[in-house]
Amino acid sequence: MINVKGLKCPSCSSPIKLPYTSRVINCDYCNKRLFFEKEDFVLKFYLEEKKTVDFKDLIEKAISQKFVAESVKKEAILVKRKKRAIPFYLISGKRGGILTDCEEFLNHKRKTIYTLGQLDLAIEPQKIEKNFEKNSRVILSDFNYVYEAVSDIMDYQSLDRMRENIKNRLDGLKSLSEISREDVEIILPVIPIENIIKKGVDTQLLKGGNIEILEINIYLVYYPVEEFIFFYNKGYFKIVVDLVEGDICYGLIPAERKWFTFLSLFVSAFSGFFIGRFLRTVFGGVSITDIFSGFTIIATFFSYALFFSSLLFSALLYFSFVLMRANYAVEITKNGSSIRRLGDVGVPFLKKFLDFLLNLMGVDKNIL
Amino acid sequence: MSQSKLFSPLICRYCGNDLVGDNLSIGFFCFNCRKVFIFKKELKELECVIFKSVVEDKKTEFYLPFYLLKGEFEIFTKEEFKKYAFKKARNFEYVFIPAFFFLKSIYSENLTFKLSLNYEKINEDENIRNDVVLPIFLKPVGLERIAIFYYLLYLDKFADITGVKVNFVIRNLKMSLIPAAREDGVKELIFGTKLIGL
């Protein structure tokens, strides 16, 4: 454990600060360059931003989405705008080994076909790209893996795209020390580094053959995003812009309620009509006198039919009530926009019906 | 680790010149003494060999740092046909191991073979230069194992290396600098190999 207060320059003994971003620091007093020798020090990088981003255009596109409340455009007020840096661990190293067969699994790419709000089940089966080593069984290669260092900060798909961006833009990395801490809020990593190392090593070793890790290094890469927080109808909503790609990466915008009110009315009217018609068909040829004139079996059947019809009718009425009462938002991710239910509806089995209905209402794959 | 050892001044211990190196590097150069100082638990001093660019009309913009290992490989196999096949392989007296990681492995691998197999054709640069050097990320540990894998990769072109064991003992470890330039991508300036991935 380092005593942060007692750090001194080895040349002039003046107090110095603990290095944060890079191993090399300058002594403020004698201006000597010093190297920080601590073994577990993690270098911190910042992914280069796209130079020109038209924020106004992007926000307008986001709030013009289908099912976004029409009044958002007129009434939403921008209350806060903040540039943030999301931390990711970059695991880099060298691996080597001799393969048992001439086949190496290089990439496990996962593509999402379409977003289904919270259900999000429609994921394409894993595509495995095979690299056939025709002449050699010996593997000696570098590897780069990226994992997020924080959890619950953004949806899975946006983080997935960010990870890909980091891997593809390693030449766009610069030291975090070049970034002004006043302009950018640096989010501290939460996930322990030991977990990430284990995960990275396990992933490499699982790839088959007698692969061994020859060298492993851990770096922190900060991904720049800009958050726009709006005030609307006694609440707040957020739109996040990816500064590397220059487009929207996440947003949760209030949805138009009138659609859900119409849908709720339709469900209750339809259930009333359908069950009414059903009961009329069943009881059409039977009078009360017939039921009470001694035909016990028929009487039992009709009373059960009446009971279950009433039950079904009440359930559908309750569902339409839940449909109208629940809160909704339009969720915008890098893969498109979808309607998302906010909060709990109280009855677990109704969640599935509700989410199914939301998925039917509309998914826009290419919004930006 | 005591506080006095936490920081080391980046000054050459022999001539007092400021050491040259990126803020992210673990190795720093004294171009005056032709030495590199690598900080890894204890300070490691290595002699630095700067190679001369032979591709004309190109301006050297930076150097790619490689560990230069001199040693002897020993091959152990029970199968006679493999012994015979491996005799055809050229002597791998020197091994160049990349000390940076932003270059994709396939390109650094090709460069390693080119440099290692044509060592006698490349010349040292007599002039003292102060060009930019790519940061050194790879620590000088486990280099023997990496060298063995490079050699196995080379031997596999002559015969199947299943069941073959290779030993390697480092006789001399140096740092070498390979001149490169950014012009339509990155080009190494000894053999003119185009590199992608930087």
C-alpha cells in the first residue's frame, strides 16, 4: 500500500503526486522526468473522438422516432450536457502453442438480428470464423480482448459495439493524460481486475490445442460519450451520443401514451364482444326453466361455461387496465429503436403478454 | 516496495543525458551511449543496436523496437526423417521479437523471419539518431519460450513438428531498432516490407 501523502522526488525530495494515467511524470519543482516503477500500475488510454459531430441533428432524429411523445419536441428542456469516459479493460498479450488439428477458432462473432426490448431473444446463432492453418500447427500470435470495467451503465448491444470499436481502433488510442479532467468526467472502474484477467486467460485457453499464454498486459481504455439530460413532464430522460462513431448510442425517451390507451380500449371492447357472442351462442336455445327442470348434467355444464367466461372476461379487462396504467419509453440503441416497459406491472405472467404486444407494435432497425 | 524505489529519474547512468521514450513505454533509450534501460522489478540495461535503412528516398520517421536474442537452438526428435528434414533449415542464430503490441502479429511475424534469416545482410547505423521509437510494451521475460515458438513455426515448413522438442539458451540479449516510415501505411525500411495494423 502506498502512502500517497509521503511521495517524494528522488532528485530534489519535493512532494509529488501519485501518477494516474502514465508511468512517466514530471517533478513540479526540479522538472525531472520520473518513472513510476510499481508493478501493478495500469496504463490508461483514451479513444480518439470523431472531430465533427452534429449533435443537434442527432438529437432531433432521436426525438422524431415513431412512438416518441409528440410534445417531447416542444416541451423537453435540455438541463445538463456532460462528456463522460466509460472504462473498458483491454487485455493484450501473446499466446503460443501447437494445435492438435489444423484448425483455429479465431472469432466468435455474435450478431443481433433485431431488438425485442427487454425480451431480446432473437439473437443469431454464434458464427464461428475458422482460420485453417494449412501448413502449420504452431500458433504464435498476439491477442487483444476488451471487457467493460463497469456494469449497468448502458445496454448490452451498445457496449458490444463499443468493445468492437476499441479493438478496431487501437491505433486511435492516446494517453488519458492528454485529456483535461475538467472537460470529461472519468468513470472509475468497478469490476475487479483479477476477474478480468481470469476471464481473458480462460477465453484464450478454451480455444483448443495446447495453447499457453506467453505474455499478458492489462490496460484501461476510456470510451468517450456525451450525455444529454432533458427535463420533460415532471421527469428526466437521457440521450447518449457516441463520440467515436458520432451517432446515438443510447436513449430512453418518453413514449406517446395515446397508442396504449387506444390499445387498451380495443382489448377490453374486443373481449366484451367476443365473450358476449360466445355466451349468446351457448345459452341461445336454453331457458331458465330448462335448466331447473331436472337436467343436472346440462345445468352443471352451463354454470361452468358461465363461470370460466366471466373469469376470462375479467382477466382480459385487467390486462387492458395494466396496459393503460404501465409506463412506456422508446429505447434507442445502436441497433435501432424499440418500445420498453418501465417499472413492474405487478402480475408476472402479464409481463410476457405485454412485452409480446410491444414487440408487435413496432421495431425500427435502422434509425440512424 | 519502499517509497525511495517507487520513482526512478529518467537519466542515463553513464553520460547523464535525458533518456528518450514515450510516457507509456517501459523502456527508455540513451542514444548517446546506445543503451536502453528497461524497468521491470529491477532495472535492466541492454545494448541497443540501430539498423540502417537501405530503402532509398524514404525518410525515417520512427523505429520499431525488437528484442534481439542471440543463442543456440537444439532440436530433439526420435524420428530420423525429421532430423534429416530439419537439417535443410537454415541456422536461426538471431531472433527478433517485437517489443510492441499495436502491430498485428502476422506482420511482426513475417518481419521477424525476414530479419532473423537475413541477419548477415543488414547493417548497423553508425550515425547517432534521435528519432521517435515506438513504446516498448513487452517485458523481457519469457523471451526464450517465444523464440522457441518462432523456431517451431519455421521448422514446421520442413517437417511436422509433432513430438519435436526444442531448447534455446540466450547467449546475448540486446534491443534493436528497425527503421520505419509512414507513407501509404507503414513501411519497414530494411527490406521494404509493408506493415498494416499500426
